[in-house]
Amino acid sequence: MRIAGLLLLTTACQQSPKADAQPAASAGANAAASASAASVAAPAKAWFEGGWQGVFQAELFRVETAAGGVKEWKQDEGKAGSGEGKLALEAAPDGSVTGSASGALGNLAVSGHVDGDRVALVLGSAEPAGFHGVILASQTPDGMQGTLNASSGDSLQARQAKVTISRAGK
């Protein structure tokens, strides 16, 4: 069976036209097509691709509850986990985003994805009691703007912030 397959393959290869047997006009057309393809510019990078930096000012997010709600939410003075924070992000050509956040909410790992003109990011702490949250942002002429919502590991402290994200180095 193998020998029969090899014989068929050998016969087919011997009967296929050789590259040198192409007419000169056809060879010239192929050369022109290759030169034309080489002169086409590489596709432009996506708007989001590359390094980004961001800032936010975390503040108390007062969770309103009906009677009988979690009393600790009402007791939260908003001091812990409030204040300035910074983001360092890297967006890949496929839209995946990785990075880090630091500041009032602690040191957080950031991951997410760009979809069209919007980005959704997840914030996570290595500490079980640390803050975890999300950032939802949209493209603007100057970069991205959005909101951050986070809570402590036990969900008894809630924080919010407006987020401004711009190209790294600006």
C-alpha cells in the first residue's frame, strides 16, 4: 500500500509543470505582483495597542440599603482604601490587557480586554482581604475615561473613582 502511494506521488510530481517552464510574460507579471505587494504598507496598529498609564482618586461608595441591610456599610467612614491610585497597562494586538494598579486600594493585578472602543478591566489583590473590583472605560480623544468600582475582600468597604487613562509617556 505504501509503495503504491509513493508511486502515485512520484508520477504526479513528474507530470506537474516546472517553475522554469513558465512563459516569460507570466514570470514578469509575477515579479510585478511581488513588487506591488512589498510596497503595500504594513497594517496600522489598533488604537489601543501599546502602553497606557492611568490615575484615579478612590472615595467612599455609600451603599444604600433598605432597613435590615448590612450595618457595616453605614459604619464605614471611607478613610481606609480612599485616596490616589495609579495604573500601568499594556494592551496587546489581540485586545488583551495586563498590568498593575497601586495606591490607596493596595497593589493590584489588572487584566482585561478591549472590545471596540470600550475596555473592561478586572482588579485583583493577592491578599484575600484586599480590594477587588472592575474598571469600565471608553475611548476618548485623549485616551480613555471610565469608572472604577471596588470592595474589600469581605465586601464591607466599597470604593468608587473616575479613571483617566492616557498613553504611557504622556
